[in-house]
Amino acid sequence: MNQERYLKAIDERCSRRTYITKDIEMEKVNSLQRCIKNLNEMSGLNLQLQLNGPELFKGFSSSYGMLKGVGAYFALVGSKDDKDLLEKVGYFGEILALEATALGLGTCWIGGTYDRKLCAKLIDLKENEELVAIITVGYTPVDKTFKEKMISKLSHRKTKTVEEMYHSNEEVPNEFINGMKAVQKAPSALNKQPVKFHFTNGVVTTSTLNSTGYEKIDLGIAKLHFEIGTGLQKKFEIENGQSVYKF
């Protein structure tokens, strides 16, 4: 993972819900497909890039009215039997979002209900798999439209401070703070920022306000942002059944 490239993308990324009629160049499509292939091999997910946006969004009941001109999207698909499915979707889906941002494209995470029968016709969805979420992707107007600004205003909560997002009874290293600054910029459902980081004796753990629903997706996204933000070539690892990051 190119941390410097993705750290720049974290600073640039914002949710875009309006897209212009301009196809993604084949060179960029191929680059995204290579990224997807690598991520699927790493994660066991079935991430996909689809170019049939208008058809799929006829099946989204709650989200379609908030979006305009969608021509392409990432379908975030995985096995129903994977106990870590939601967190994986957050982590690896956000890598795709940052890669798209680095290529000059706009993105937006979308959950919500959808028409499974319609989606099954449009994406590669096996019997034991589910479509967890999608990320719209494509070219956007330079400036946000009035509608985008209004949606952002209505759904926006006050961003938490870095200090509100972690707990420690000891002094933390600068790299930890840098990681938390990247977490502060991570997208989350309704901008709730539900993930809290804990630093104890050089070991980082995480917790969420709840352990069901989109909080687990938000957890995966937050962990990725933290890893990128520290600037260190380290990742969260499983130790004694717990996910930890060691300084």
C-alpha cells in the first residue's frame, strides 16, 4: 500500500453525490480492476467494479433520490458466513475509495435497502453472498451542487476532536496522533464517528458504540485510516483473539 498516496487521498476525499456524464477512461478502469483483484485475493471478498449505475439505482429505495448521474459503482460483496464481513467491507472498500480519489474520481459510500433480485441480475452475487454496501464512483462537478451542500448540511454532525476519539492514561507517540488525525477524516454512517481507539503500553485496541450494523463497517474504515496516518509500515493483527496495533 502506498501510504503517501493514500494519505493525500484522505485529505482530498469528500462524499460526492452528483456525477457528470463522462466515462471513466479505460486506463483508470483497468487500474481499478487490478486493485480489486489484489484486494479480493487478500480479503476473500468479492469486490466488483460495475458500470451499470443507472440500472442498479432503480433498486435502491432510500438512497437513489440523494444521488444524481451515477454511472459506475463498486459493489461490496462477501460471504454471509464471514463473521468479519462488515469490518472487511469497510477496510477494503475504503482502499478502493482512496484509490479512486487518487485517480481523480469522486466517491460516496451508500448503504440502504435494495432490490436483491434486480441486483442479482446486475452484479456477481452468489447464493451464499450478500451485497453489503456500494461506493459510487465517477467524475463530479468541480464544486458541490446546491443539493449536495444541503444534504451535507442536513446529515452533518459536529466532527469530534482527536482527543474525543481516543483514550489513554499515558503520553502517546506522535505517530499515534497522526493516525488519529487520519481517523478524524474517515467517513462514517451519518458522520457519527462511533469508533474509539485505546492506547496502553504501546498497544492500540478499538471499540465501537455498538457492535452491530454499520458501526462495524465504520470500524474497518477507521482502522485503515489509522494505519495510513501513522506513516509506519504496520497493521492491526489478531493476538489472543483481539485485534491490536503495536508500536
